[in-house]
Amino acid sequence: MPQPPHCPHCPEHPQLWKDTSLTSEANPFDWRWYCTGCGSRWAPTHEQKMRYL
């Protein structure tokens, strides 16, 4: 699996985590990027959804 993106807001730029708490068998693409440093969440792009499924 490719390395996840890094947080653009944190000074240390930690890698983002794939938050799958909303993912289900019916909605496998319903996930968000999450930063443990600042707590921000982002919706992945269409390309990221395909790449990190």
C-alpha cells in the first residue's frame, strides 16, 4: 500500500490516518483522512479512494 499523505497544517507534517469509522460493507468508500496532531479531517479525493481502498 502507498504511503498516506501528510498533514498540511501541522508543523511536523505527520502522516494522515485513514479513519474508517463510517465505512461499512455497503459504503466502502465512506472514509476520511485524519490527523492525530491537529485533529483535522479531510475527505479523500476520488483518486485516493481508489488507491487506498
